[in-house]
Amino acid sequence: MQAMLDMEKRAYRKNLSCDGLIYLGFEEHQIRLINLSLTGLLAELKPNANLNGVKDIFQSLQVSPIVDIYLPDIRVAGEAEVVRAESAEHGIQIALEFRNLSYDVDNLLYNRRAYRKNMTAPGQIIINDVVHAFNTENVSVDGIMAHIQGRVSVELGAVVHFSFKHLELQGEAEVMWLEEGPHSTLLGLKYIHLERDDIPGVPRFVRDEKTSD
């Protein structure tokens, strides 16, 4: 009976060979898909200088088993949980279960240029010399989507100062867009100046800027 159930589970897996990226240990690594299902995937990760074996993977996952993935060939990006890792003939095989995905990234990720990681954490922003508290909706290497309780008067193109302790991030940003609701304001902010050069915990996953006719 168990063998039949295992065969049924395997039947939902589609063999698929395409490249992608995984953000693991604060670094992006290339992966090659082996198969894909509605709930997860199996991929091969080639060892490199900073990731020589399964032990290194588990050390990278000690903080959280949740990783970010980007699969451009099937237009999927988001978060997944590493549920298994084992050595294979040509590298390391990792099994992932999907947790939070965005589909059709031709319209989402590509138009935004960089991957936006869903993240809810508090911060502060100064607008017209007034300090406002905000919660992030998502964060990328280019900017932040910030949610402020209450209506805020700010113009497009305004330069604001922000502080985001969760990522130890602060600096200046430009207001690129805003949405006002009855009781809150949503701001799209693009970094102008940061106090640090990198944003640990947020992958770049920036699309290729080359265009084709």
C-alpha cells in the first residue's frame, strides 16, 4: 500500500531541466532543476568555494530553513523551505517545498527589475521634518515598500530619510509612487544613499538588462 502511495506522489512530479538561483548563506548560488511538482522541487546545486558539502548547507540553514529562489525559465520567484539535502554524483541535491511564490515574473519581477522579498518589519521615516513609523511590505536591493498608518502629505520625487533596524539599514530614498487609503499610506521608495553597500538577507536576483528585438 505504501509503495502505491509513493508511486502516486511521484506521478505528480514533472522532470524538468532548467537553471535557477537560490539565496543561501547570504549568497546566490546556481541550481539546476531535476523535477518539479505543485508543492516543491528537486534541484542540483554545484559545490563552490563557500559551499563544499551538505554540512555547509545545514550550517547556512541554522538561522532559518527558508530560502529565496528564482526560476526565470518558468517565471517563478519566492520563498521555499529546504527539507532535504544529500550528496550526489555531480554535486548536492536539495529538495525544496514552496512557501510563498510569485508567478508570471515577466510582469512582476522583470518590470520591477529586482526581486522583492516579502518582509514585514518596523522602521521609521522622516517626511517634512516629522518622524513616522512604518512597516515594510517588501524589500529589494533597490528599494522598500513602506506602509504608514494614517494619511501622509508627501510629493512624488521627495527625498526622505529612513531607518530600518531589522536589516540595520538607513539612508535616503526617493518617493517613486504612493497610494493613499482612508486610514493609511503606502509608499514606494527607491534608495538614493545607503549607509552600507550590501543588504544581507535580501537577494539581488536582478534580471538581465539585455533586450531582444
